[in-house]
Amino acid sequence: MEGTDPVNKKLAAALSGGAVLVLALSGCSDDSNEKLDSWAKTVCDAVQPQAKKIEAANTAIQKETSDNSEPADVQKTDSKAFQDMSDAYKAIGDAVDEAGAPPVDDGEKKQQDAVKELDTISSSYADLKKQVDKLDTDDQAKFAEGLKGIAGELEKLSQSGSDALKNLEEGEVGEAMAKQESCKSASASSSPSGS
């Protein structure tokens, strides 16, 4: 069974990068802007349950991959995790969309770009689910090779997700989000230190 193990670890590592980007809504500020704070609260409250969902999917994959599981079990776990992540990113995109543009310069563009990116990431996870579902679990070597390809795509995906939210969270928007309890509690589990 050791054939897939390093690949599984790579898969889990790539995934945790993706989970952290959603959870890392952190920063510090005392500026008060009620409209912006209200916008940030709407988004953070919606993001929190999705961040937990992504974290749970990530944990499931890490647990499955660390147990030297059978390919069929790894496939089943990964498939469900990718579906959960696809749903979660879609929900975050919807939340940002429904919240409207943040009341800052270029707010509308930032919002639209983030929604577009999040929807793309959601679709990419749905594609990964299809890929993992098609893997041949009867052939150990083929399965490991297939997982390796998926892990490579995951790494790219976690980077694009990070970029999607980075632009949205620049400046005042990030500061307002950082003050929200729901964003703080979402980020606490992923980042050991606050700012």
C-alpha cells in the first residue's frame, strides 16, 4: 500500500493550502466605517460555515491518507471532499455576490473579480471530483499516478484561490473583515498567531 502514500500526503498538503486561504481573513484596524463593517459582517457570517466545511473536507482527506487506506476508500473520501469544497467555494462566491460591492474604491470590480474567481475554483473542484471518480482503484500504480496529477492541479488551485481573495481583502475591506467575530473564529483554527 505504500505506493500512494507520498502522493496522498502531497494531496493533503495542497488541500490545506486551499483551506487556509479562506480562513485567513485576518488583519488589525480600529477605523470605523459602519457601511463597510456591515458589509464585512454579512460576508464573514456567510463564510464561517463554509470555511468549517472546507476544513472538515481537508481533515477527512488528511485522515484517510495518513491511514494507508485502500485506493477505493481514498477515492470515496477524496470525491466527497472535492464535492464539499466545490459547494463551499460556490457558497462563498454567492455570499460575496449577494453582499454587493464593498463601499470602497473599485469595490465593484474587486467584488466581481472575487466572485468570478470563487466560481471558477468551485468548478475546478467539481472537475477534480470527476477525475478522482474515474481513477482505477484496482490498479495501484495507475491509481497513484492519477492521484499525483490531481495533487498537481490542487496546488495550482490553492494559489489561484489565494489570489482571488487577496485582492478583495486589501486595505479597508480586509481591515473591516478582520474585526468581525465570525472571521476571527474562522481564521483562528488555521493561523496560530493573530496580527
